[in-house]
Amino acid sequence: MTRETQPDKMVRTRPRLGGALIFLSASALTLLILIIFREIAFRRPALADAYATRIFSPLAAIWAWPSSQFSFSLTEFFALVGTPVLFLLLILGIIRLFRKRAHRLRRLLKPALVILGIACLLLSLFLVFHGLNYARPPLAGKLGLDLREHSADELEAAVRRLARAAVRARRDLAESDDGTVAIGPLNTVWKAAFDGWEQAALRWPALESPVRARPKGVLLSHYWSYTNIVGLYMPFFIEPNINIDQPAFMIPSTTAHEISHTRGFAREGDSDFAAFLSCACHPDPLWRYSGLISAWKSAGNRLWEEDRQRWEAAYREELSPAVIRDLEAESLYWEAFETPVADFSEKVNDAYLKANREEEGVKSYGAVVDLLLTWLDTAEAERILFPEP
């Protein structure tokens, strides 16, 4: 009897592909619509800006709430737990595929369709919560900044000015045993993350956003440093992930940068500048110092490329011993992570940025300098950089 009913049982257990096909079709269609919309948005930046303010911002504010209830990084959790689980499922699937010969092709095709559907769904989420924002018009226009070329003299003056502002902000900060800045408990840092954004939004409404995604410190940050990455915005969770092993004085500015991505600023130059403004307006001198020294490094790198002697003179004459201690400690830290892994990571990041129309790739991080130099020409810059006591 068993032998006679076995073929019928095998027919009944024949894998059905209908559900997987429907899932893949819906996911692929959604992705196609978003890709077409993005292409149109790149041609009509005003459309992308309307999307960012009217659709992305309220949607991201809702989407960020569940992940913000967790104090740990969901990105790190799924990377550590999900990777071995997926590998195990793959092994079990291969074993099952070879052990049972019946309907082998259909049993192989069904998970393949599901995987493709999930890939389309994830790419759609990326576009909705980040990719479409690359098509937004430059932030300079919304802030009323008219970008222009600056001379080497102007660049040097800006570097010196940022150095003096950083020295002033650094003056009364607490120090650790090695003489570098001590930032205190990270939870305190995270809680203060939006104070600067609120102040900046009062001056520049373009920086306003309802999104308050909770920053997360990555537990395995030391190993993450081998990639030379200090922060990561994960669009799937609207989650700013921060490398907390890096020198402490850079953690606030890194946090501000990743938060700027959650608020709809995708391009690295715009994101860096929006983050700088939030730090410069922050009531806590720790955040001001972190933002100012980050801006000083960006402008200083440009000056180093154009005239090394000018940079050396500005470094020697403007920076205080305390600031120099921080910078030297940072240099020593990153020297330990100069490996082929970092080179590979940079190439991946470069390819990612170029795929999102940032034509200069990783060099686009330097675009913040043009924004900084133009902003420093404004009257409000002096009041913000050197506030009255």
C-alpha cells in the first residue's frame, strides 16, 4: 500500500510557485516604479525635494520609531546573527535538495524567486529611505549660499579662523588621563544629539525635520575601524550607526553626520555641512568643538593639497597644545588600521557613491569645503563661531 500511494503523495507535495511568483512580481514592479521615479527626479530636482519634505520625512519619522526603541544597533545585530543563519539555511537547503530528488528544479526555483523578491524589496526600501534623496537640489541654494571660487589666501584665512574657533571651544572641556577630550557616558552624548539640530533649524528652516532616529554605538567598533569607516546610516531601519572606538572627540561630529542622512541629506558634502551647522549651533561646547575640528580638518586638507607651507604655518601658529594632542592621538589611532581592508573598503564606498551620481566618489566628502568657505563669508558666521560669553 505504501508503494502504491507514494507517487500520489509526491504529487500532492509538489512545491507551488504561485505565491513566490506573485511576491517577486510585486517587489520587482515596486522597484521598477521607484527607479523610474528616481531618474525623473534627477532631471527635476524640485520633485526630489518635494518628495524629501512631504513624503520621506513623515514616513521616515514613523519608520524610525520602532528601531529607536532598541538601545543596540539593529544593523550590527542582523549582520552578526543574520549572516550565520543565512549560511546555515543555505547549507541545509543544499543538503535537502540532494537528498530528495522529487521536483528538484521546482524546489530550487521557489527559494530563488523568494530571494530575488527580497532583494527587490530591500532595494526599494533603500530608494525610499535614502536613494531618492541623492536627486535633491544642492543644499547651498536652500541656505542662500552662492558658491564661488576662493583664493589660496581666503582658504588659509578660513583654516586659521576655524582653528581659532576650535581652540576656543576646546578650552574648558574635560580631559582623560592622556590629555585628550573626555566626552563622558555615550548615553548622554546620544541624548544631546538633536539639541544642535533644533537650534540650527531656527536659523535655517531647510534643516528642519521630524525625524529623530536614535544614534547607536557599534559594539564591535574596534574591528570596524579596519575598514576606516566611522559611521554608517542604515536606511532599512533609519538608523545612525557610530564607530565608538574612534578618538572620542570625533564621535559627536560623526553622529551629526549620520543623523543628517536620516533627515534627508544624502550627498556627502551637503550632509557634512548640515552636520557642521548643527554642531556649530549646539549649546554644548563638546559638540561645537567636534564639529569645528572636523570642519578644520576638511578645510586643512584642501590647504595641504594647495600649499603645504601655508598649512604648516597655520597649524603651528593657530592650534593650541590641547587641540594638537587630540589630533596627534587621532593620527596614531588610525595608523594602526592602515591595511588592505581599508583600501578595499574605500573602493567599495567610491563605487557606491558613483552609482548614486556622486561623480567624484569618495572625493565628494571634500565638497563641504566649498560650502564652508562660502558660509564663512556671511555675517552670521562670526556670531556663531565666536558667540558672546
